Amino acid sequence: MKNLLPLFTLLLAFACSQPRSTESFIRGEGPYEFTVDMTDSTSAYSFDLFTRIDATEFPARLPLNVKWLAPEGSSFTEIVYLPVERGSAFFSQESYAPYRVDVVPAVPGIWTVTVTVPNPPEGLRGMGLVVRRSPLNVQTADNQ
């Protein structure tokens, strides 16, 4: 039994580690507020946005207002355009696109990302955010 203790401890340590990616989808018309854990200062973070529009008519790209709120209260807002493509069904359109790659936050901590759709098209089902964490490498840090 004593021989199993180190193995159990190792398995427990891996079970408690932070996941490398998370995905959130918020239904409705928004605004969509996502909490992003960027407390690990040894990591870079990549973000993808996704949505679904259940309608036969849809825009080719969806304008989004994206606001980043830092843990200490400063904020940054930008407008991005999410491309929308015809889905597998006639009545269902989808969009999944990279948003930011290898972000290294100036202030590690819990950030809030709020996405607003100024003119939501009919049939917009919500907004999703994928966050991927990867080890920070020297090249990524030098480019920031």
C-alpha cells in the first residue's frame, strides 16, 4: 500500500491542475460577459469566438464590440468582425473564428471580456468564447 502512495499523489496533482482550454457559450441577445482566468503568468492565452444564427438570411460578417476589463479596473474596447458561413443545415448558420493568439496579459489575474452585438440578426442564439492556455515561450514574450 505504501508503494501506491506516490502514484496516488501524482495522479491527484494532475487531477487538480488548471485545464488547458475552456469553452463557454451564453444564450440570448447579450451583452455576453465572460470571466477569463489569466492568473498564470507563465502562460500565453489564445481566444476564439463562435456563434450560431438560426435563420435563412444572415450577415456575411457580424460586427462585435469587445471590451476587456483588467483585474485592477482599466479597460480596452475594440470592434471586431466575426465571419458567418452557411451551416450544415439550410436554417442554421455558424461562425467559429480565431480572435486573439498568444496573448500575454500585462496584469495577470481574472479578466472580464464583454461581447456586445450592436445589431443582432434575427435568430442569433448567443455567443461563445474558447480560451486556450499554452506555456509561455521566449519568442512569444519577446514579441509582446
